[in-house]
Amino acid sequence: MSRSVLAIWLLIPLTIISLAVIAHTMHRQFEKNSITQNQKQLLTLAKSLGKNLKGFIASINSEMNGLTLNPIIAKSIQEKKAEVPFLQSWYLSSKEVFREFGASVSAVYLLNEKGYVQVRVPFKPSWKGENYADKPSVQFAIAHKKNCMRRVKTSSGYLSIAISYPVFDQGTFVGVVRALVYLESLGNIVNFVNLEKEVYTQIINCADGSIINHSNEKYMGKNIQEVTFKDTPLQEQGSFQEIWRKISQGEQGIGLYKVTKTKGLILTPSEDIIAFSPVEFGEELWSINITMDYDEIAEPIKRHEFNLSILVLMVILILGLGLHAFYREQRKNIKLAQEAKYFAQLAKSAEEIRRKDAELLHAARLASLGEMMAGITHEINQPLTGIMNYAETALDFLELRPDDHDSIQKNIEKVIEQVRRAKKISQHLKAFARRGEGEHSELNLNPIIKKTVQFLDIQLKRYDMEVVFNFGENIPLVKGNQIQIEQVFTNLICNAIDASTSKKSKQIYVQTKVSSNNEVLIEIEDQGSGFDSDTANRLFDPFFTTKEVGKGTGLGLSISFRIVKEHGGQISAESELGKGTRFTITLPRLEKESKNE
């Protein structure tokens, strides 16, 4: 084995390892960025919901404060009136105020300084004289002469809020106004914009962990830790315990904790992304938690990993094919040299002829290989060199300036740009070997034709040929698969090159225009060898070729015919033996028009 072949064999594993490390680093960074971005979105949402809840609390306090300061209330308590029209009017109007929050005032009480009921709206004689001094909010208002808001449970099991405000008459404490606000749905208070992802909200009491509100009603009133560990018994509890510690202390933040999801009858390890933000509710501290399943962002992360893997495999495949071709060529050369040496012993003249034939064949093969390797190596080495340089610079920044995130990000973005460039090159190479995959999109044909001709620039220069463009203006867009359309143009232009190599005219004409029936028309014309009517009848048949044995598969035109048909178009050929050929393609236009460059 020659030193050059040995060096290439040693270079390949190093290249593979480097590509794998770069791809893995890029994927981990992409995953981290995706998680962080979604956590920030959830935190922004949690803060917004907190503002909604604070707005509700502010509305309650505003209504109650306005009621308490009205002198009619103090007078009604002192005179022990059984009915107060003003209080009845306030009760009806407050119901409208709270309705937009999914709440309603179920009852309003006027209590004297000892907590006995003087007035109740709606009016019920049976409540007259009852003592509410043992109610927590009333007890606080009497003792501290301050307003108090407490969360209470009604017999229905739904959440209600008891609000007690002290009432003064010229600075003298005379009683308490107590209102019971029934929360029909906290979901109306914490309404949020749809993120197009499955998320669920919780409102948690930071003191004891009780669930005040939940997207799933079955969890209402339960303890958040008990629910979490009971429903997902195989999770790592430590990751959630640290998050709960922050929530219980009234902190704001984001987190990621491991859980176990039940899918059918199978327990599957997973993760939840969470954001939490505290809200003061009267004497209590609540936390609004918004949680999203990791599976909601797993698909783009997996797709990114798959794309990177495909790219690395394509680069490895290209390098492997190049090495294989080079190694086979080396073996053939050795064999030819041995044959030449053997036949040299038979006759000196025969040996000289055979030696020169072998040298000519060797030169032709090396020239062909040089063209292939030069094209592939030049195109691939540029993005690979860029990837290596930017990646090394990013690693230097991580070591020397880890806080310079902008520089690190820019280098990583440069790496991604070079990877995309290499991917684009590999897609062009694949287009020659097999049918391109991908969805149909809007296509601007003029730039696509130019791009195809640029890709064939080496072959054109080899035969000193020129492509003359005559692009029409205002050519409509078409809908199709760009790789497949490029393959059609590549096949036709390559055929034109082959047909014109022995002709004086070295020009190939490409024209685009709008046909009489408003379709997009593309013409590719050469002045090459042409063909007769018998050939024209079989032109698009699979495996039919007019090229020499070993130079054509007979599949190019049949594949092009099928691609154009699948795009709803037509392809035809006009030719005259010895004078040239013109291929015409028509494709249906899109209703939406756009001018080509």
C-alpha cells in the first residue's frame, strides 16, 4: 500500500471523529437553546397570568374600599337596619364587575364591632344576630382594624374568598363589612394566549402546596407534591424537590424535572418544562406554575439530530467513495504495469506499443479521476475547513472568554452556515444518482436553470462549450420539487453537451417564455448530432440509449419524462439528423405571479 493511500486511510477516522464531535456539540447546544427558549416563553406567560390575577385582586379591593368608605354603611351598622337599599344596589353592580373574572359576590354582611350580623344581602332574616367573630378574616379585621382577604372552601367544594374590611365612623371603629366572593372559574382570570403547544396551568399555595386551581379539575385541592409523585412513581424526585423549594419560598424561575408518563399500559421516562411566578393574594402567597411536556419540543430536536447525522454520513460516504475509486485506480495501474512488463518480454516493438497504450489509458483515467476529485474535494473542503476553523474559535472563546456569548454564538452560527453549505453540495451530488425527495414548493425557474448550468461548469469548460440564455420577463412561478426539476435540466444539458462535442458549434441555447395557453415553456437546443425518426419514437423508453456501451444507462430521459409528467407538464423533442435537437418542456403556472430576476 502506497504512502498516499495509507495517509488517506489514517485521515478518514480522524475526520469522522471530528465531524461526530462537532455534530454532537451542535446538537446539544441546539437542544439546550430550544429548552431555554420555551422556558422563557412559559415564564413570560406566568408573569402575564400573575398580572391578570393581581388585576382581579385590585378590583375586589377597589370595590370593597369604596363600599366601606360610604357613610351609609357605618350609619346602617349603628342603627341596626335590617335592609339597606344602597348595599343591595352595590351587591347587584359588583356582580357585573366580577363576572368578567369568572367570579361573583354570593353574599355581603354588615357586622357590628363584636362580629354580630346586622345586615345581609341577599336578605335572610335567619342570619340576623349570628356571630361571625370566629371567621378568620373577620377576626383579623376586628383585632387589627385592617382589611383581610382569606381563601375558604364552600360546601360545594369550589374556591371562595372571604374579604373583611373594618368600618369607621369619624375615626371610631364601628364594625366590619364582610363579602363572600365565589370563584366559578379561575381559568377566566388566568386566561392566556395559545402557544400551539400542550401546556397546563396550576395555582399553588406556596405555604402548604395545595392546588388552588389546575387545568385538570381532578387535582383541585390536592397537594402538588403528593400528586406529582403519586402519578409518576418512577421519576427522580430530587429534580422536582429543588423546584418546589424555590416555589415554596416565593421565588420566580424556570426548571426541568424528570417524570414518568403513562402511555397506554407502559410507563415511559420523560421530562417536564416548568416556569413559576409568585402572586400575593391577601395574607397568602400563591405561585402560578405553567408546565409543558418535553415531548412538545422533542420532534424538532430529533429532526435536527437526524439531519446532522445524515449530513455527517453523506460526507463520510463521499470521502469513502473517493478513496475507493483512488485505491481501485492504483490497483489497476499496478496490474497494467505488470502486464506491460510481461508482454515486453515477447517483443520489443509490441512492448513499446503496449507501454504507450497503457500510458495513454492511465493518463485518461487519471484525468477523469482528477476532474471528479477536484470538483468534490474543492467543494467539500471549503465548508469543512470553515467548520473546523469556526468550531476551534468557538472552543477558544469558551476557554478564554466564556462570558462572551455573542462571539461564541456567532462562531456557532458560522459553523451551522458551513454545515448547511456542505449539505447543499451533497444534495446536488445526490440529484445525479437518484430521484430527489422533498415537498413541492414555489419555484422560480430562471435562477434554477442558471444554478444547474453553474454546477455543470466543469464539463462545459472541458469541451469549450457555452450556454446562451434567453430568459423571458415576467415568467410565472411554478410549483414543484426543486431537486427533481434540477435533475431534468441537468439530464437535458448533459445530453446536449454529449451531442455537440464533435461539432463546430459549441453553443447550447436555453430559452424560457410563456406559451400561448399561458403555461411556462422551457426550450433547450443544441446544434449537435441529432437523431432520426426511429430514435425519436423510442427516445423516452427506459434503457434506450444512442450512446456507446458503458457511457449511458438509457434512464436519463425516461426519468426526466416521468418527473415532468408528475409535475403536470409535458416534454417533447424535435431533431434532425446531423443538425441538432431541441427539447421543449411545458409546466403549469401558479395562479400567483412573480417576476423572475
